[in-house]
Amino acid sequence: MKQIKDEINAAFKTEIFVPSDFFNIAAPTSVNTFLKRICDSGMLVRIMRGVYRKPQNESPSVDSIAKAIARANGWTAVPYGKTALFLSKITFIEPEEWTYISDGQRHKYVINGKTVRFRHSSLTSELSGVSQQTALYIQALRAVGKDRISNGIIDILAKNVKTYEKPKMQFGSKRVTAWIYKCLLKISEAATKCKKPWRSEERELYPEGKRTSTLFGYSVRSRAESMIASSLYIAGLDFSYEKKLVAKDKTTFQTDFAVRYNGIEYYWEHLGLLEDLNYRKNWETKKSWYKLHYPNRLLTTDEYSDLGMQIKRILNDKFGFNKKLCIS
């Protein structure tokens, strides 16, 4: 129960939960019992059977609930038609019926007066290996139609592509129809021109310059940080560099890497100078601060054992990435 509560506390207030999110902690029957108790305590609110939200999240998006339903059923589900156009911001007209294609059963739900419909489709097999954003864009392009794709639509989609999404879009979607793949390449190319680096724009807290390049052409402060940043990039994780954190008591620290995964933000610190007494004292203070304000969200690597193995272990154990990394 405590582990489940910690996971809920660590998640963003907009996160939607389903029982399977916690099956790595306890058996399904136990998870269901714990979630009922947690709801009774007011820590969660039940949206519908098997779907929960935080009390602060009074108006969860229809899309987030639909994704939670698909996750609970083990379906691969992708927005379809007018739903894909709306979520990709090609149109601002909300669909009357939110429609998703999935590899699961046909089903219709009515949630807060909104109809959500899941349609069984074989198209999900070609979408199963791509990221959620790439799958959304594929369906949005299909909804627009080959002959109606304009530079304006390409630019609209490019504005919302994050840096870590571009390699997924370029290399993870080669099984789709040729004209859609060409559009995805154009979107990725346009995103390079219109997107700033993912790095936090906060004022720099450290005086040292950034001299070491990463795989994607951005500079960090050391070779070790370059290895970490490049590994996160290859793993396709959403992360930022040197983000300023502000705790509830207004105290602040700057983290090396902030990594968002499954609705939770983790903080990765590389400890490069532990042999220095002042550095070690400052680190003990910072570690205590993390424990107080961001429990169970701190990840660390150091210079005293194989850094590559440390990175691989964290990516595998914490973020479920177990492919081979060729970084040194």
C-alpha cells in the first residue's frame, strides 16, 4: 500500500491510473483491494470501473481516460479520424464522438457526457512499433488525405515535435505507406528548423561552460554527462538538462537530468567529484533535499565503476529499455 501511495504521490496531478500500473508492486487482487482503500481515503477518485484520477485533476481529458482504458485492457489504441485531427491540432473542432482504432474488442463508453468508441482494426499492427506521437501523426495524415497535405499542415505538426521524438519518427515508422513516411520525414525536417533545444531555459546556476557534444549536437559539461544524455536520447525518453527544481518550501536546486516516464519525473545526478570534500558535503545536503521533497525519484551514477553499465542498469530497471547501447 505504501509503495502504491508513493507512486501516486510522485505522479503528475494530471495522471490517470489503472490497476495494471501497479502490478509490478503487488498481485492484481491485492492492487484492487489497495486502490479501493486509497479511494476511500480520498487520495484517488474513481472515474469509472478500473480508472482513477487524483482529486486535483477535476477535469481529466477524454484522451487521457481513453488511453487509460486501453492500458487497462492491454490494447494498442490510436486516435482515429476527427479525433486524430483534433489531438494533432490540425483542427480545433472537438469531435462529437472520440474514436480510436485498437487491436482489442469493439466497445463504446460514455464518460462525462462524451462518447468514446474503440474500433477493432488491423492497422494497429503497423503502428505497434512506433511512438504515440508518431502513431497520432500517421492517423492525422490519413484523415487529411494524400492529396490535401500542405506545407501549412506539415508546419502545424512540426511545431509539436520534441527533439527526442525525431529519431522515432524517422526510423521507427518505415512500415507505413510510402507517402505517409515521406510526410513524416518532412515533419521531422521542419521540426529541426522550428524547435529550440530541449535544454531548460532557466538561468545557469553553474559558471562552468558546456564543452562536450552529444550525439544530437547539444553541448553538456562533461564526457560522462554526454554519455548519459546520448543514452537517454537513444532510449527515446523525454528529458531536459539542468532543470531548476523548486520545492514547496521555495528552496531550489538544479538537477543534472530531469527524465519524465509514465507520468513521473525522475532526477538523474552524476557524481563526478566525490573525492573532493566540499563537493561531497554539498552532495549530502542535496541528497537529503531530494529525499525530503522528491522521495524515490533520485537516480545516480558516479565515476567509481563502469559508467556504461550503470547507465544500462538504470535504463533497464527504471525505464524498461533493454536494447544494446553503443556509447563510450
